[in-house]
Amino acid sequence: MGYRNVYWYRDGLVGWKKAGLPTGRNVQFAHKAPAPMEAQEVFAKIESGDRLMLVDIRDAPSRRKFGKIDGPSLQYPLYRLHALHFELPKNRTLVFYDIRGKQAPNACRYLMTYYFDPNRITWLKGGIEEWTRQGLPVKGIDVSKP
């Protein structure tokens, strides 16, 4: 299979921690995602000027097809999040969103393992599809492609 020098620790991560060995990441949050925010709640916070940052984790074709939420946002595709997570602001509430709200919880869990405050990370329930279904503003839809 091409694997060489593969080892395993008999007692697993629990035994590793019991031995007082470093884990390097905050693994206590790796299994639970924060509670999602409803689209109307996110929209109200954007309108009121709350310190939140929308983080779009979709790829470019998806952004062209569905548009982007009109508000303070960053575009970090999920497949690049591991390399770019250090650029995310830690002084704002981060609201992750994707197409249907299926991958955003995973992005939150991932960032929580890198010491992001779990009270400052959330995700948009239903994703951009729910956002547009409720008639909330989007920008940048490419209507030239079928």
C-alpha cells in the first residue's frame, strides 16, 4: 500500500493524555459543533452592525451559482481552511456557511481544535440555500450560465 514506518499507540489518545504527553491541539472540542444561527438572526446582526464575520467555505463555482451573502465576509474554501485558519480574526464572531449547512459544522469543529473561542464560532443553519429561500439579500450571482 505504500505505507512504511507506521506505528500505533496501544492506549490511544486517552492513554497519551493520561501519560501527560502533549497533544498539540485542543481536542476536547473535536466532537461537538457549536449551535447554529438562523438566517434571520444573522441578518439582524449584520444590519445592527454587530462584530461578526461571515466565512464562506464554498468553492468559486458554488459562489457564482448561488451568490454571496451581502455583509462582512471572507472566502476560505473548506479544502484550504487548514492552511488559512491563522488568518481568521479572533476578535469577531465567525459565522461559517456553505450551500446547505452540512460542511460548516465541521469547519467550526476543526477551528475549535485550534484554540478558537467556541463562543465566537457558529454556522448558518441551512446555508445559503436557506438564506435565499427566506428572501435575504445576496450578491454576485452569475446568471449567464445555465
